[in-house]
Amino acid sequence: MNGAEALALFDADFKHEVFLWLGGIYFVILLYWLISLKDELLKSFYSASFERVWCIISLLAGILFAGLLASEWEPMSAGTAVAIGLCVSLAMIHVSASACLLASSLYLRPWELLDNDPYLSVLPRLSIILCLSHLVIHFLKKGKISFQWNRLSQVLLAFTVWVFLSTLVAPDSGASQSEFFDGFMKSILLYFILIQMVRQDSSLKLLKGTLLLSFLFVGIISLYQTLKLGAALPDVENRLKGFGAFTNSNDIAALMTFILPFSMVVALRKREAKLMRALGWLLSLVAITAIVWSRSRGALLGVMATLVLYVILRIGKKAIVPVIGLAVLLAIPAMILVSNRGSDDLEGSSAGRKTYLKAGLRMGTRNPILGVGFNAFPESLQTYSTESLEESNQMTAHNSWILVFAETGVPGLILFTLAFAICIRYSWQIYASQPEFLLALVGYGVSIFFLSHSYLIYPYLLYALVHIAHSLRKA
């Protein structure tokens, strides 16, 4: 058996193992929801007979969904089926739980662990339907439609329209539009659904806690998989490895850079419950370990930028000496970690990135209005590159801004940058009470300067969190 076959066999076995673990994380999330929402749930259950009947119907529907899932799986996976089914039940009952189910499922992505599962594959659509149903019920109860809307929403809507227009000039317009609706639209829908549904501080807190648990699971599984892979296949490079959407070590590291400020703030905030502070410390440790093990230059720079910004804002004008000292202190271990990747790997990665970046700049410069078309970067690369191409399976700009410029032109780049700038402004306005948002934007923003996250759900989730926190502060 060659190395590729051994790695494929390892991945298949590990997916099965992770799937069994998934039941545990969904049970933990379910328990967190029940503890956080118990007063509201009890009040709802005893307030009216209709609410009581709906709770019973929701429970039965969740059990039915769990049964359908279990019918497709082996008996050992029954716990995972029950956990997911009960989470769906609670999402049917409570609006905040439905928003949290949508966000957590898009991160945990259980459907990626089983190929072509007829029931699990509907979970993201089911989550969206539940969220929209709660939203409609909310409007009916109020007797009017009242959307949460601000300048950030306007810019993101304009960006979405412009990205769609760019699909018309793509070499394969049909494939580009299919990817637009199957991929990018989910990111935008997540943003708009969350800002409409999360309208209370308690709901925002529940969402952040759910994300902390979800990220903790992703980080622990990635670390465990890397350790296990290193023991099973010692000849394979021992960089951080994940599963599903988080296979790439750089992507995992960027997400850990995203969540690290949130976990650290929870860990250090004395008014938080002891269990939440413990979760914050645990996730912070996992996130830092994952970033170190990834040996990702972008993520390490993101962490450094976050720390430098925090020191500057904390100390003020006298921060120049501590900042220089901190930068030197962090630069030395960062250089050692990155150098451990090996000179061939680093040279190949740097050469590939430069090739793709230059090609992306040519695409945007020669097509300044609509670019080469959404999702057309890989197909256009041969035309616009003047150098030999390697890493054929990673043909992307490796820079979120350059990718937008290449595929949607100057207007797309302006709108994408403007959305990020508005979020920076909003997060600055709430920094005194909630510093995690600005720190996360800066750290993650630096990380995705080396990654193509332009259309993925992660930046739009962060934008939604900033929007919600800013709106609640103004209310």
C-alpha cells in the first residue's frame, strides 16, 4: 500500500470515529441551550395550551427525524442521531436555538462525514427553514414587518448583487451561478438571517456560547487527528490536519485566530459563570495549540496583530516600547515554527502564492468592471499566468481581497473592502464593553490576507456578530 492509499484509508476510518464523537458535541450544545433557556421554555410551556401542544409536536418531530437518521446508520451511531434530533426539536420551539443550530451546523458540518446521506444532507436547509419560520411568526405576532437594517447590510446586499452580475461573464456562466447559489448565497443568508433573529443580549450570548463549543470541537478533533495521523503514518508531514471543510491547516488556524479573542474575553471576564470561563480557557489553549501546530504564517501574523493592537489600546501613547518588545518576543518563536515546515515546502508555497497573486492582479486589471467572473479564477489562471503552475489542486488567489478583485473587478473590491471597514468602525464603537469584536476582525483579517475566504461563511458570521452587538448597544 502506497502513501496515498494509506492516507485515504486513514481518513475513512477517522471520519467514522469523528461521527461517533459528533453525538457528544451535539448533546453538550443541547444541554447548554436547555440550561440557558430553561426559564423561557418553562414559561412558554405553562403559559398557553397552544405553546404546550407545539412543544410536544416539536419533540415528536425531532424524535421522528432522529429515527430517520438512525435508520440509515449503524447502531453505534444512534446517539448522534438522537442528539441531532433533539437539537432540531428545541430549534422548532425557540427562535434563538434555531439561529444557533444554523450557525453551529454550518461549522460542524456533519453531512461532510457521510457521503450522500439522504436525511443528514437536509440539515442546513432544515435549519434555514426553521429560522425563516420563526421570523415569519415574529412578524405575524408584531403585526408588522420590521427588518434590522443598516449601512453594512446595504453594502453586503450591493456586493451580493455585483457578485451575481459577475457570473454572467464567467467562462461557464451556468457553473458559476450554480456555485453562487450553492455556496456564496448561504454565507449571505446566514448573515441576514442572524441579524434579523438575534435581537436580544441573551440571544447573542447564547449564539457566542454555541460558537465557542463548536470551535472547541473542531480544534480538539483537528489536534487529535494530527496526533493519530503522526502515529499511524510517521512519514507524512505532521502539520495540523482537519476534516471536511477544515482539511487545510491554514484554514483551521485562521478560524482559531477568529475565535481566540472571544474565548480569551470569556475566560478573563470575572462576571461570567465559572463553567463559561473554564470553556474560555480550554478553547484558548486549544486555539493557541492549533495555531502553533499549523505553522501557518498568516495565522501567526494574525495573532501578533491582535496582541499588538490590544497592547496599544490598553497602554496608549506609551505602548511603543512594549509593542516592539512584544513583536520581537513573538517573532523569534514564530520564525522557528515556520522554518520547521522545511525549506522546500516554504519555497514552493511562496512561489505558488506569488504566481497566483500576480495572475489575480492581471485578471482584475484587464477586466476592471466585472472581473473574470465569480468562481472563474482557477479556469482563468492559465490565461493570465506567465509562470509555470504547480499545486494544481490549490489554484486560488491565496488572498481574499485579490480574489474578489480578480473575479468581480474594482466595484466588487470596493464593496468588499467597504464592508470590512464598516465592521471595523462598528467594533471600535463598542470596544470599551466588547473588545473581542475588534480584536477578532483584526486578527482574522490579517489571516485571510493569505487565504481565499472571500465567499465563505466565516467572515459573514463575524460581520453578523458585529452588526448584532452594535445594534444592541444602540438600542
